[in-house]
Amino acid sequence: MEELFDKAAAVARIRENFENEGDFSFMKEGELEGVIARFVDIDHDYMAKLGDEPYDEDEVYAMLEKAANEMLPDYKMYVMRLCDDYMDFMEQYMVDEGLVEWE
């Protein structure tokens, strides 16, 4: 996965999806980009440690939610939606890039 996964491309695609959606346009300049970059780092680090173990969405979601609450204390009411959308956008990116193996 390490050779195939491009963090910068993932961040760019996910950011584009968030921008197209428009639901977080109220955030201050750079906030959404920072959260997306942090989410991708968390997700990538988790995947890198998996080996042959299955991806646990609940575990990743908890890590994302914790990070978002720390980074965005003024937007706590939006954290669940932010995490849900990110998870959907990352999954779509992984599928589009052929990086997902379904069991």
C-alpha cells in the first residue's frame, strides 16, 4: 500500500469532494484543509499498521472524531458529519484508485 497510496492526491480529492458538497464552507480559511490532512494521516497510519487484519471503521472513526474535536473546538456540533463525509470520501478515493480489497 505504501507505494500506491499518495497522501497528497488523497487530500486533494477529499478536499475537492468537501468543496463540491459545500456543507463546510462556513469554516475559516485553512481549517477544513488542516482537518482533512490530519484525517488522511490518521487513516494512512492506521492502514499501514494493519497488515492482514481487516479495517475497523469504528476504530478509525473514533480516532478521527477525537482529532476533529481537538482541532475544531468551535464546531463540535459538526464533527460527526465531518467524520462521516470524510469516511465516505476516503472510501471512494480508495475504490477509484484500486486500493481496496473487499472480502
